[in-house]
Amino acid sequence: MKKIILSISFCIITAFAFAQTTYTGQKFGEEITPGNVKPAAKMEAAMGDQKTVDMKIEGKVVDVCKKKGCWMTLEMPNGDPMRVTFKDYAFFMPMDIVGKKVVLDGIAKKQTISVETLRHYAEDAKKTPEELAKITDPKKELAFEAKGVVILDK
């Protein structure tokens, strides 16, 4: 009897030790498995000199597309928010998540954004014609294409 109780106890402890918790919150796209999540602020350093890297990041939402939630931006340490888009436009974000923390799984990118695309983003953000006219040069930036997003409860 002692051996049975000891064996069952060992199995239960092992199950708890290896159980992976999942992120709690509103989920979009593919499931995000726990582990190896980097703060958005450390994404560029983690990329090294690679142009694209598959990774998971966590950050705070600064803005969301005002039309339909087709992109969002995350807070970055340099004050320049990082744009997040969604793989194949398979899902969109709620427009009321500014200030919330999110976990993303996808592709981190170093890219150059064309003037045309910058103006499109500015139109989505309801910028004025005067602000649109000021966009005259392409911009090098960090970006992220998410295949899964969790808007964290905490």
C-alpha cells in the first residue's frame, strides 16, 4: 500500500512539475506556448544582425488601427512605437486595448517602410491631410508579424 501511495504521489508531483501554464486572456490566431518570451524592448538585441527572426515577445499596446484593428503598435524604449501586423490578416485586434499588455508569437523584422505604406498607416490612424503631406521619406524600423496574440488579463 505504501508503494502505491508513494507511486501516485510521485506521479502527481511530476505532472505538476512538468505542466505548462498557458497565458490567460483574450486569444487571437494561433495558440502561444509558454516559455522564451522576450520583452519587446529587447527584441532588436535578440535579433542580432538577422533581418527576420521567429520569436515571442511581450509588450504594452500604444495604439490600434482605428478602422478595424488591422494593426497595433507596442511601446519601445526609444519612444518610437513598433508596428505589429497579423499574418495573412487572419485576425484583428479590439480597438479598446491601448495600455494593455500582450504576448505575441511570430516574426520579428528589421525593414524599410515605403512612403506609400507610411501614408496608408497614417490614414488608418485618422491623421490630417497636413500630417500626411509631411510623410516624404521611407523609414527604417522594427516590426512584428504576429501569428498569435494574447491580450493578458493581468
